[in-house]
Amino acid sequence: MSAPNKPAPNQPDPTALAGKAAALPALDIARFREAMSRIATAVHVLTTDGVSGRCGATVSAACSLTDSPPALIVCVNRSSRIHAAVMENRVFCLNTLAGHQSGLSDTFAGRNGADMEPRFASAEWITGATGAPVLVGALMSADCSLLQTHDVGSHSIFIGALKDVRLGEAHDALIYKARAYHSL
Ligand SMILES: Cc1cc2nc3c(=O)[nH]c(=O)nc-3n(C[C@H](O)[C@H](O)[C@H](O)COP(=O)(O)O)c2cc1C
């Protein structure tokens, strides 16, 4: 179930946060973006399927939340199609890309203009326990039901409760740093 978007006592109102970010000088936002680009991150294809249909997008803002119970978080732009689809389908699968899969990352980021069907046609999939597409050849695929959402400015944090996990071959990981791909 989604959490109501009412701020808890003593917590900042997320909409107020959005207003403050917008009020920052442009230089500070540029410096923040530059600072974030210095952080090396793994790259994943986030997928979903259900009443709203099959959808996928590249994400790097994802990490483990807790192992008791197993749960992870993903930060997703509220204007993206994957956001609307996950909100409706209530499930998602986080597929972590291997070092040789930068082309798939670009495809699911919409960089070559591919719509959903061509995006999915560019790789092999199986259906996970939740119904979300699981990428064959991913380093790992974490199949989750949507536990909670929290809106902050332009993005939502999706909290997923793990329903199944699939481990692929232990290839090098695809890493994104300084707006470029690396293999580690
Ligand atoms: C390496 C990389 C990492 C990205 N990480 C995120 C992310 O964490 N969250 C997000 O909302 N979008 C992220 N994006 C952007 C989305 O992939 C892209 O905006 C989205 O797929 C395009 O929207 P569409 O699927 O509706 O066409 C990332 C893009 C790239 C190339």
C-alpha cells in the first residue's frame, strides 16, 4: 500500500522541499548535479507489468534498504512512464546490468528513441513471480511488490518488498560515473 503523502510530524513537507530546490541559484543546482555525477553507481533496468501494461526504464538511483524484511528503494522521476506504470501495477523488478550491457541501458533510457515494444525486443525476458519482466543475463533481478511510495519534489522513492531474487552469471558490473559507462 502507498503511504499517504502527508508529512509525518517534525518532517519537512516534500512539496515545500521542491519549492526550495527551485529557489536555489542555478549555479548551486549545476554544482549539485556535478557533485552527484562524481558518485559511481550501478545501472539497472527497472521493469513492471500488470493492468497498466509492460514498461521499463534505466535507473541508477537504487539501493538496498534492509534485509529484515528484504526491501530495496528506487528513485523514479514522476514524469516518466515507468512511474505511472509501477503506481498502477504495484510491482517492479530491478534488473542489474553487466558491463557489456551499456547498449541496453541507452535503449531503456530512451536515448535511441525506442518505444516500449522495441525496448523489450532488444533483450530476452522471462516472467517473474510478481509478473514483472526479468532480464535474462542480468547480474541479479530483484522482483518486488510495491510496499510504499514517498514523493520528494520531481521524484518518488519506491520501496519494494522482495518477492523473489534471481542471480545471473557473475560478470563485471556496468557502472555510470561522470556521465560515462565503465565496466568493473
Ligand atoms: C545511466 C542512467 C541512469 C538513470 N537513472 C535514473 C534514475 O535513477 N531515475 C530516473 O527516474 N531516471 C533515470 N534515468 C533516466 C531514465 O532512464 C529516462 O528518463 C527514462 O527512461 C525516459 O523516460 P521514458 O521511459 O518515459 O521514455 C537514467 C538514465 C540513465 C542513462
